[in-house]
Amino acid sequence: MSVEPLKEKHKIRLWAVLFWMIVWQLASIWLDSDILLVSPVKVVCRLSQLMMTAAFWKAVCFTLSRIASGFFLAVAAGVTLAAVSSYFTRVQELLAPFMLAVKSVPVASFIILALIWFSSRNLSILISFLMVLPIIYTSVLSGIRSVDRQLLEMAYVFRIPKLRVVRYIYLPQIMPFFYSACSVALGMSWKAGAAAEVIGIPKGSIGERLQQAKVYLDTPDLFAWTLVIVAASLFFEKIVLYFMSKVVEKCSAMCMGKDE
């Protein structure tokens, strides 16, 4: 299965970006208030000033490392639990209420509850983990269920080793599901992680800078740090999906007998 259709939706056109930048600039001119809506030019200038400081990069690394940790932990846990659930029906039944609760409960509720039990410093790891886990688990489990049963029967009849069955039958059919789940979960992890930092206000995080900008009505800083979150999220997403697309293509080649 090609990943080109999956990649297509992630493309951002320059003309579309320029269009919304112009709309933003015109709205800023019309409102004529930097507190309500600062112009994109002033935001870019403020962002360039922030980027010249060491505190800026420390905050970016702080938030990026924690959200990335939560995402990768959720991926590992989701894949493992999906594999176990596909083999043991009781495990799937046991996890069903938990996954439903995690998907249904608002992010803010999880953040407030977590602040009662844990330090705010690593809060974004936990919240990102909880938001990503059900997406990965559900998609991988669906991928396992979609595996062609006739191929599995053939593998059983010919006594093909388990590792080969996983490599040549399961992986090629599961990876497209996994790729799609990750493409959705990556954005969710950053939204949830940033929200956790804004509420928990861990020292040295992007969330702390956003909260300070809000308190002092520093709109240029507020927009600048928001752009940082968007840029970091896109960068992280592109890197992860790039390597993942290579894995999907490799698995597709396996399925078609083109394994090198």
C-alpha cells in the first residue's frame, strides 16, 4: 500500500499561508489594538528577538522532550496492548472501559486530576500519553483484525515460523493503520501537552511563557509562543511521519514480494 494518499493531506500550500497572513494583517489594522490582535509583522519581530535568547531554546527543548516522551511511550504501550488484546479476548474486554473513558473525559479534567497526584514538571508527559494511547491502541487493533485469515491459515498449514508470519503477513497490513493513527495522534499530543503546561505552569516550559503572556496582556509574546508550538509540532510530525512512511513502504514491498 502506498503512503502517498496519506502524505497528501499534510501538504501546506504557500499561497494558502500567505492568504491567511494577509487576512490576519487586515484584521489587525481594522481592530487597531495590539492587545486584541497584534499584527503578524510584530509577532515575527518578537519571535526573532526571543530566538536570540538561551531561555527560548531551553523552553522549546523542555516542552519538546516531554511531549515526545509521552507520544513514544503511548505508541509502545498502545501497540503492545493491541497485540495482547488481539490474542486474549478478556484483556480486550478489560481495556474497553478504560479506553472509552480516556477518549470521553475532557483533557482539562485529566490535567486537574493529575495535578492533585503528580508534580507539574512532567505533567505534559502523562497527558500526551493518555491522549495518544487510545488512538494507537484502537487503530492497531483494527489493523490486526483486518489481516487476511486465509493467509494466516496458509502460514499455519505450511508451518511458517511465527516471526516470518509477523514480518510478512501482519506488518504489511497493520502499518497503514498505524501510520494513519500516528498522523492524528501527533497533533493531539501537542494540543494536550501544551494545554497541560498552560494549566500546570511547569517552570521553564512553553506553557509557562504562554501563561505569563496572558497574565501581563503581552499579546506579541502570546502569538509568538503559539507560533513556536505550531512550528515545533509540525517539525516533530514531519520527522516522525517521514521515518514511518519509509517503514510502511518497506512493509508494502514485503507484501508484494519485493523485500530486499
